[in-house]
Amino acid sequence: MVPLPRGSGKARRGAATRSANVALVTGAPDLLVLGYDDSPEAVRAAGWALAAARARPGSVAVDLVRAVSLPPIPVAGWDIPVSELIERHEREARAEAEAGAAAFRAAGVAAEVILRRWLPAETLVEHAVARRASLVVVGQRGDRPGRLLLGSTSRGVVLHAAAPVVVVRGDRIEAPPALVVAALDGSPASERALAAAGRWWPSAAIAAVHVRDGAAPLDLDSLGASVRRAGLDPGRHEVLLLDGEPAASLLDLAEGRGAALLALGRGGMGAFAGRLLGSVADKLIQISPCPVLVAP
């Protein structure tokens, strides 16, 4: 059996960080990296990713990435060597991922399976950088507010990814999305989120929204300029100014309009994971009724 690649600590993570800017500046190919395992949440995310890829025939490839952890090792009363037990566990994991990839291939979408012995979030983030992915898709385990705690895979990927990340959650699972609500706050990250939505789903209606909460609000001219910097025509899409608390206002708009995707920038999450707590993105990936795209 060919050994799976392992994580190599700070040096490998540093290389990933240096490569991230290259991926964003040069323009990544339309590669979708999907976090995959046999959980219902991952299977649902795979279905969403498949529908999104099928909407753009021939222009999207998918890497199904699975991080492999050690299986439970019996202390006694087991005749199989530990090495064989690990190999069996990895064969089962690959077979499950290959079954997922087969659904993509049957639909005409190029798909590869990647297994790695390492932590799930780090595996997805580093693989997406190495492959210059333009989108990462993950499921969310536990839809109840408060379940998305420090250390969860989806949260770790959102926090550290160099590419936009879609967290597939909520009851409204529709791909490709017919309506996207994109939150703009004048930051490059929010404009990258809007640009990603426009690139991946060019036929979607997009409502570009700025919520004025008293902190240097944008006017309509500034909001239109932000839409243009994202590569979209503000005359083709709806441009809205709202007043209120940002997360609540965006959720109300998404619910009222039946949006199939919320898109926003990662903003001030920074390198310290605790700064994600309480942010607009943090709230939305916990309670949004539909998938959420977060751009770095």
C-alpha cells in the first residue's frame, strides 16, 4: 500500500500560507474541493456540489478530499496487527470516497479522490492551496446554534482557507442558486465573495446588500462601485441599503426572498480563532436557512 502523505507541522502550514496569495492573484482554475466522508452532512454537501458542478458542464473539476484518522485500536483480544487494522480502515475510507466520486463521474464531472492522514480542516485548507482551488465546499455537523464550536471542521476551514468556502447547511438546499444575497461592507473580502458568486453562478439573480449599522455606512454610489470592483454590473443586479443589525437583517432578507445562498466576506476573523466568535459570518454559518459562502 502506498503511504498516505502526512502533515509536517509549521513548515507545511507556512508553505500553504505563502501559496494562498498566488492562488488569489493569478486566478485559480475552476476546481472545487469537497470535504468528504460518510456522514449525512458530507453526503448532503456532495449533492449540493454535484448540482453546482453539473450546471457548468465541462468547466468544473472536483477533488473529494478525506482526512483519515486512526481507527480505534483494541487493547487486547485482537489477532490482527495494528498496521493491518489501519490499512483496512484506509481501504474502507477510500472505497466510500470512490463511491462518492462515482456519482460525479456518472454526471460527466471529472472527480478525483484524495486521502491524507492528517487533521480534517488542515487537510482541506492545505490541499485547496496546493491545487489552487477556486471553491471549497464543506458540510456542517449540527445545525443547532452553539454546536459550531472552536475546533469544528467547517469553522476551521472558513477561518483559514485562501479560497471562498461554501458551508452547506439549512433547509433550503438549492444548486445552482437562483437568488444570492451578497453582503457588502466595502472590504475586499466582501467584494471577493460577490465576485465568487458571480463567477460560479452567472445566471443567478444577486441582491447586493449593505446593512448600515452606524459604522461608516456606504451610500448607493459607493455600493455600486463595490459591485463593479467585483466584476458585476450594478444595473443588472439589485443593490440595496438596509438599516439594522447586520446578521439579523441579512437573515430576514434571505428568508423573505427565498435566497438559496448567502455570500459575505470573512472580514475581521483574523488568525486568532476566538475572533470568529460573534462575527456576522459566525452567526450566519450557524443559523442561516441556506448555504453560506464566506470569502477570505
